[in-house]
Amino acid sequence: MSFLDRIRACNAHDLSGFRPFELDGHRLGWIRHALADELPGVDPGFVTTAERVTIAPDIRDFEARSTLLDHAAQFLVERGTIKGLRGEHYPILPRWGAEPLMRLDRAAVAAFGIESFGLHVNGFVRGAEGVPSLWIGRRARDREIAPGQFDNMVAGGQPIGLTLDENLVKEAQEEAGLDAATARRAVPVGAISYTMEVPEGLKRDRMFVYDLELSPGATPVNTDGEVEEFGLWTLESVAESVRTTTDWKFNVNLVVIDFLIRHGHLTPDNEPDYLEIVRSLRQ
């Protein structure tokens, strides 16, 4: 396998199996044809045609639209598309920074192909010669997604009602035991996007990426049960493991590859797919 293969795996999808979900002139998501045809029977507020799914024009306000989506989310549980609701809601936005049009339970986001947002933090320590080593977490074995696989030091979805800064502080405390002052030293270094077909539907993630340099004596400590253990890895070990194993949570591969590029470990001289890798991380 190659680094590019990891990126391609996160972008494998076929939109011919989906119908656009649109509202107020905005294309908000993609819904599989079978589910699109069922939605008007779940709630008549859904309007389905051969070209798209939308919401009846008389349903205008945020709460009414969100209630409609709550009905759909519960139907997805009854239908067996998702195992259960999470009780955490994501905003549905026409674009990042805009006012949310409605909200949807996190578990149902992929079934609607909604663009979702999250943050990933690369925790690192610089060695004697300034070369960084990465703190890597191993996910707990009881996780529904990627149990026992390697993960960033801190990562989490972006729920409605929190700013990115607030979510960064929350996730850093829960996942790595870091205080707010330490978490806020994290530097935003860009964003990575991918679109991946999954059993539930279409996963369209946009991950805000941060680098957080920690002192050599600092050790992350998980507090919410999501991480089994942390280890400090050299960039050589990280690169070899990502390239040759399937031990990493699928989207973490992308964040780590981006780190390897930005910190000079992957270069145009040592990686023949360099240009395509750089382009593919931000599709």
C-alpha cells in the first residue's frame, strides 16, 4: 500500500446511487435513492422527486425543520440503517460560518450525506535536534468505530452550539487530560476534506487540523474512556505504520500524512506521489 492509497480509500464513492438533498437553493447533502423514496412516508414534510429531496416550503423555521429530521433519524433506527441515536446534534450549514438551517443527530448525518465538521489535534514533542515525535492514542476496544486502532492525540466532531475553541478545550480535556490554557496553545494549520461511501450513506467530513507542541515532560492522559493508551512515536515509525498497516482509524491516516508533509518528512524528493497526495488531502 501507499500513502495515496490511504487517501483514495477515504474518497471512494459513487454519487449515481444518491439523490441531492437541497433547501433554499443550497445542496446540503446526498441521500440514497431507496431512502429518498421512503422519506415522504415517514413525514409528509419531505418532498421527493426523481431529481432531489427537499423540505416542504411552508416548513421554514429552524425548530420545525429539525423536528422533521428527528422523525427521519428515528426511522433510520427502526429501519436498521443506524444502531441508535447519539443525542448529540450537528449543524446543517450551507457553508462553514453560516447560520445553521437545522440540526441532525450525529448518528444520522451520513445517511443524509450532510457535510460535517470536526477537529483533529496533532500533539507533538520536539527532540534534541528539533525533530518532532507524535503522541498517538490507541482507541479503546469497546468503541463502535475503529476499536483498538491508532488515533490522533485529540479528535472530535463539531456539535451545534459550541465554537471550535470551546470544542477544542472540551475534547482536549476529555481525551488527553489537558487544561484549557494548554489546549489553546494549539495552532490551526489548515483543514482536510474527504467524501467516503459507508454502509449508512455518504460520509462528508471536513476536519480542522491543529498542531500542539507539548513539553517533553507532558504526557496525555485520557479521561473519558475513549483511549486505551498513548505512545510517543518517531515520524519514521508513524510513516512506516501508516504506509504498511491498516492499524489506523481511516481518517487519521490523512491527518498524519498531512503532518508528515508539513514537517518535512515527506518531500517531493522522497515521495513520487507527493503532488497528488497534497492535492487529494483537500478535495
